[in-house]
Amino acid sequence: MFSSIQHFFLPGQPEEGGILFPFCRYIPNYCYPDGTGRRKKIALVFLHSVGTPAETWLPVIENICQLDVSSGKTPIIGELWLAELPTHGHGALVNEESLLHRPQGVSVAGWARGLQVLLGSNLISSKHVIGIGHSAGACSLSMSTIGVLHKVQYSSLILVDPPIQPTFDEIISRPFVPPEQLEQIRKAAKLRKDIWPSRESARAWLASRSPWKHWDPKVLDLHIEYGLRNLPTRTYPEKTEGVTLTLTREQESAGFLYPDEAIESMHWLARLGSKVPIHCIFAGKEINRTKFPVRKPTDKRSPIASISKVDDAGHLVVQEKPRELARTIWSVVCSMEFPTNFEMVQPQSKL
């Protein structure tokens, strides 16, 4: 599937206090690892939601690559990137000492600044970059363009179940949960179970409970592989056996401290949409629950270029419906126009 997988840990801006931002680049096996031929193709950059390691995107990514190579045309994807919150997965490991002294965690805006570091690093070879963000990742994706609107480096953005009402004639931010419930979530995060005797017992425990029991089995396996670490840790130095989550209780709770930044990021779309096409993909169950109508933009001034939804999926659509989400993302990508000499094709494969 991939000819090269490479991890990068990029230092943040001075205000980040020495935090390293983790990224991972995947080169499809039809591209050369040294970058040959990638510049005329597209790069996809994926941002995850709070509470899930970046690698839970991998089933979506693999399905997108399968759609690309089975289209009957020249493949158009040159590289795929995972951008991970420094408090999660690999980031939690390399930043372990720094995070002990950072109870405020890394905010939506802080993650966005880390993404700006990647975009300015020249590590991405492809000329056309499509940002794809889920939930909080969608918010950071939007915020990564604040202050650089005159030189936005994305060709398009795809926001997966972002915190906005899907009416689209205007941007109306909506919180995922009311403020009082958000406080309950923060408190619950500090009390949740986070130690198991083994990875096998952790998987069995998670698989019997929501939301994990609704996840695709392969995604859950990746969560166990990348979202857990062996004990002891700096948080639990006295525990010498078993496993714990890479994302600590304290840092998960801190991930819900910044609802105002999430709202700001969605309001920013009204300006950003004049510079970059913004495509939204919503979870069908969330639409049904909130009763918000899903319709195509009718106002030419709308910042939203297109809307789609994944039926029978909850907010964690990346984890629940990776194949269906991959097909939807691929359809959106194929609808885009790029000033290059490669041919965009409509998806034909059925996974």
C-alpha cells in the first residue's frame, strides 16, 4: 500500500514552550519515496478528533488509495499526512515531560500553529494540498489559515462533522454540547478508567462499551496499538505492569477547555470561503438527532462549496464508517478542479 512511512517531530513556535508536533507521511507505493512525480499530484493532510490517535484515520486513508488506483486512470494522490495533537499518540510520548508541566494542554489554536509549521517546512512535495479535519481537527484546520489569508497554502478544505449547523446560507456555529455538559465531560475524563492488565483486556473492555463498540474492528485495533502504552509512565511511575492510554486523563480533560476557539474557527469560514473551497461532510445520525436540514448552498455568497453526509454514522464517523467516509471524501476530491495536467476522475469502485 505504501512505499514509505516517515515520522517527523517539528518544534512549535516559541509560545508553545518546547512542544513537538508529530506528523507522519505516507507515500503510496505507486510513487517514488524521493518525491519524484509527487509534485504534480495532490497531498491530503488529515487531522483527528480529541480522544482518538491519528492512526484511526488509516482505514479511511487505505480505502481512498484503493479508490485512486482502481479508478482506471492515472493515480492523483502523491502523499498523505497525519497531523497529530501533541497530547495524543506519538506526541504524548515525545512530549511526556513537557506535558506534565502543561495542565492546560494544547488548544485548537496551538494545534493550528503547529500545522502552520508543517506547511512552511517544505516537507510536502505536492503542489496541491487538501486539508481534511474531523471534529476538533476541522476547527484547527480552519484556524491554521488565520493571519495568513493572503497566502493560504490549501487548494481545498474538507471538514468532517464540524461544529456548524448544516444550513450553509450562513455559518452558524453550534457547540457539540451545552457548557454545563462540557464541564461534566471534563470532570468525567479525569475519572475514566485508563489502566488495564494487557492490551487484550483493554480491547475487550472497550469493545463492550460505547462509543468503542460501534467502531469498525480495524479502527479499534489501531486505537489499541497506537492509543495505549506500556506502564510505567511519568504519570504512573509506581505501576510496573499493564498498559495505559497515551492520552492522559488530565490532557483529555484539557482538550475540552477551548470551546470559544472552536466557535471562532467556524465563524472564520465566512472569510476563508472566499479564498479556498470548503467542503463539509456530516454524520447522518447527528443530522437526524439535531433536526438540522441538510441542503445545498443556495446563496452564491455562501462559503461552503459542497455538502455531503454519511448515512447511519454518528459524530465519530471516522471510526464507525471508514469505508463509507472514504468513498464520500473521494467523491469530493474528484469534484475539485486543479490547474495541473493530471486528469480528475469520478469514483467507480465499490468497496
